[in-house]
Amino acid sequence: MISKNKIKYIHSLELKKNRKEENVFVAEGHKLVGDLLDNFNCKYLAATEEWWNEHPSAQADETAIVTQEELSKASFLKTPQSVLAVFQQNIVTVNSSVIRDSLCLALDDIQDPGNLGTIIRLADWFGIEHIFCSPNTVDVYNPKVVQATMGGIARVKLHYCSLPELISQLGDIPVYGTFLNGENMYSKELSSFGLIVMGNEGNGICPEVEKLINNRLYIPNYPQDRVTSESLNVAIATSVVCAEFRRRML
């Protein structure tokens, strides 16, 4: 069973300061926990008897067989699944050299957990292994972010750093950003490596980062003379841009 103290401890990990202090995070669900077990050290694993029967080799520092009702008391989800785990956070060092050899993303103050989780998920889909985040971007280990990645967090590395400092080190490496006054993305030459910067949901890319971008892109609406929405959701815009970059490589 899950003790009251353990439930209290799990709930405390909803707060960033507690996750940082304990150096852990929470994940729930068959696929997500299954993906993370191979990539993160599991500190605590609670699951129903049925789940354990299907995953007899699963290992953790501490384990528990629980009922669905007990699991629901610890869960962050409206519809709890049959497994919940507490994982140790991985140590990720910032290495800008990967931008010289591969396509990477940079996120400037993304605030919505769902947006960050979705961007990590689509980065995983498009084979983008590194995302550089401004310090004010939402924490990757936020439970809502972790769930929204659908396992992508197991394969995509996030680096939190000063984006102006990072970009200033890149020299002539292509740095892309999306703007209403940019060049049509579909007619512009695109590189197979470099950095794609995506901005805050409400304010876009901040001025300090914008002035360092050397390739300004525009995602055209269709038809271009039609009255339409002012902008795209940042996660949707990221998927459109990444899809076009990868299409050029086919």
C-alpha cells in the first residue's frame, strides 16, 4: 500500500522547489513509465498487481503493489492509470557543439506546460535530440510537462541556459526564428543543422534574442489575402517548422 506520508511526499513534488531539492520527478502511465525505466533511475514504483504481472522485471529502489483506489490518492491525473513512479533527474551538461552537427531547438520563455511537453514530443518524432531553454521556460520536470511528452523526455535532452550567451557562441551557424516579417519558409533555403528559436506564447522572441537571429522565417497562411487568426500556437508553429526542415532532408 501507499502510506499517507508517501502520498504527501508525492504531492509535494508538484512544486518545482521540492523537485529540485529532492532531484526527482513524477511520471504516470504504462507507456511513459515504461519508456523512462530504461533511461532514468527509478526511486519509487507503485503499481497495481495486474501491472506487476505484466512487468515482472521492473526495478526500483522502492516498490509497492497497490489498488487502483490507493493509486488515485497519489495521482496527479483526473483519470489515474495503473502505475506511478518517482524518478531521479538526469544531469544534463550544456554543450553548444551539438548545434554545429545537428538541428536543435531553442525555447524563449515558454510558459505553458502542455506546450513544452508537446514540443518535446514532436522533437522526439522529428529526431531533434537537444532543446535549449531560457531560464524562465517552464520546468521540464513539471508533472504536466512530463505527461505531455508521452515518453519523449526519455530521448530528448533539455538544457537550461542564457539564450543570448548561447547564440553569441555560434558564429556563422544558422539561427532561425519565426516572424510576421520574415521570409516565406517554403521558398527559403534551409540548413540540415543549426538552431530554431521559438518564442513565448504571448510576447514571441525577446529583443535580446531576436537581434542575434540571422535567418528570419515566416509561416504563410493560405490563401495569403484571407483574413485569418493573428498567429499560431507555439507548439503548432514548432511542428510546422520542424516538418518543413525534415522534409528538405528526404
